[in-house]
Amino acid sequence: MPKMKTHSGAKKRFKITGSGKVMHRQAGKMHLNEHKPTKRTRRLDGDRVLVTGDAKKAKKLLGK
């Protein structure tokens, strides 16, 4: 059997840590930022851990 290919969209959106957690970008900071308070855009910085149920699906798409 051939190997399963990694889902292209998933590999651009998720990253797996050394301990196996799935990280993702925080939503809501890509556009229309001019009217959003600086406090809010700062809060949206950085990556977050994906919720367990979604993480299972993401790992499957990543072939892990």
C-alpha cells in the first residue's frame, strides 16, 4: 500500500509540539485590524493549543 499524503491545508495551519500537542494560530487577526483595540490584537498574538477533539482530527490529516 502507498503511504497517505499529508493534507496540504492542515500542514500550513497546524504544528505538533515535541510533547504531541497540536498548536494553531489564534483566529481574528488577519484583517480589519485598524478598528480593533491594540489590547485585543496583542491578546491574539502567539499560538494556542488546539482542543482535544479537533486535535485528533488534525493529527489524522497530518498523518501522525
